[in-house]
Amino acid sequence: MKSSGQPQRRKPLNPGKGLAPGKPIQRKTPMPRGAGPVASVPAPRKRQAPKDPDAIGAALPQDVRQARVLLSGGLCDWCGRPITGPYSIHHRLPGRMGGRRNKHRLAALALLDGTGTTGCHGLLESSRTLALGAGFLIPDGAAVPAPELYPMFLHQVRWVLVTPEGFADSAPLAA
Ligand SMILES: [Zn+2]
């Protein structure tokens, strides 16, 4: 094998878009604390969302979600603090019974910080007693199943009914 001098590269080395010198690597999202690899893997979706928007399990339409955030003025309905991080829309009506037809009405929803397992949403999901007592959960057998007529303990300071225009003062939920 004859060779003279340095072998020629056909292509120059690609400098690429590597790390800029002097610039530290930054994570876009913080590392989860205390969450093991198993817990961080999302559960697989068991089935496609049904086409009927009122069907149990149907996704909340984006326009309804935005309208509900606006109605609450961007404040968590439970703690009253401005939402700056993750938030979610809580369903006051459970999936069965009245929940099927009414579940996506504004009054059937609550704006809460956190997810179903964190923040105020996690708190209310973890305590059925708390959610029921504050009107954030409307039981299937409620005497007044219409969510517009079912008071909610807004910000834990005032009882309100949720109307399309906003919150209206209400008598407390009968114990
Ligand atoms: Zn909150």
C-alpha cells in the first residue's frame, strides 16, 4: 500500500452545532425530585378518546378550557393565588350520571393549580371529603345536579355560583 504524507479527507470535519465554549448546559425542565424511573413513565393510553364531546372520557375542548381560565381570572379557584406554573381543569361532576351531558359546562369545571396529583388539584383529588364539602365535587345523587345551581367555596373565602359571566355570591352549600 503506497501512501505519501497525510491521508486526505474527502469531507472536512463537520464542526456541527456543538456546545458553545463557556456556555453551561441548561436543562429546559428541572429534574424531577423523588420520582423514580418507573413513576416518570406515563401510563399508556388505553383507547382513543370518543368522538362524542359529551362522552365520558372525552377531552375538554380547548376553547372551553380557555374560557374557564378567563372566568377565574387566572386565579386558582381553591387557593386564590395567581397561577404561574402547571394548572389543570377540574371536573366537579363525576363521569357518570349528570356528568355525561354537563361535564364540559363552565360551571362544571374549576381552575386549579397543579395536576391531578400535585398542587391544589392534587389536594382536592386526594380528599373526596374536602372536595365534597367545598362544592368542588358534585355527587351523583345531589338534589340540585345542575352545576350552575351548585355552590362552590371559591378561594376558601366565599360561596359562589359559577355563571358564564363570572362568579355570583351564593348561600353556602347545605351540609
Ligand atoms: Zn391553588
